[in-house]
Amino acid sequence: MDDRRLLALPALLLGGAGTLMQAIHEGVEQRGFTGVRPAHGFAFVRLAPDGASIAEVAEHLGVTKQAASQLVEELLRRGYVRVEPHPRDARAKLVTLTERGWACTRAADEAALEAVRAWAGELGVDRVEELAADLARVARPGRLRPLW
């Protein structure tokens, strides 16, 4: 494989991730969860299943505590999270998903499944399974978070 084709791969992978993120976002909106941004979804990943402190959300998203606090306030106003005293840290608050937050998470999962099924329809199930296996070999395991 020549270098030009190798250099095309990062853009294709990022484009695929962008396409998937857009499909999830649109699917979530179509299911009635308007005003939710992809950054909210990344926060939901950290909040499930047992909640997290603002500092943990900030660390997960790679943002300041102030930015995480603003994001949590926005989610609180929209009814996606609740904030309670932290059971193990008197100085912190525990942020957990409400039923609306869990419903939004399920909607995102459904939208992701629809998007990947469409890929399987385009490429074939076997090829998508091979792609998943190949990516599992080279992708570093760990949390998903925006890098911006």
C-alpha cells in the first residue's frame, strides 16, 4: 500500500466516526430528545451506571471543572440528571442520570444500532464483523470522550 492510501485512512476513520456521531445525534432528536449535543452523550457515558462527581465528569471529558459544571447545570435544567450529596465525599456532589437521561441513552443506543445496521446493509454483515474485529485489534481500549 502506498503512502497516499495510508494517509487517507485517518481521514476515513475520522469521517466514519463523524458520520456515526451525526447519525446518533439525528436519531436521538427523532426520538424526541431535542437540544442534546454529542458532548452530552459523552457525559452520559461517564454518568452511567452509578453516577460521577463534577470533577470525574471534567476528567472524563478533558475539560475544566467549571466547564463540566456548566454542562451538568444544562443537563439538570433539561431534566437529564439529578445532583445529590456524594455518599463518599462530603465536599462533592454526585451527578446521576434521571429516567429521562436513561431514556435518552437508550435512544442513542437504538440510533447507533440503526446506523451500524445500515453499514451492514451496504457492506454486508460479514465485512462489518471483520471491520469490527480489525478495529478491536488496533484501537486502544478505554473510555470514549471528545478530544476537543
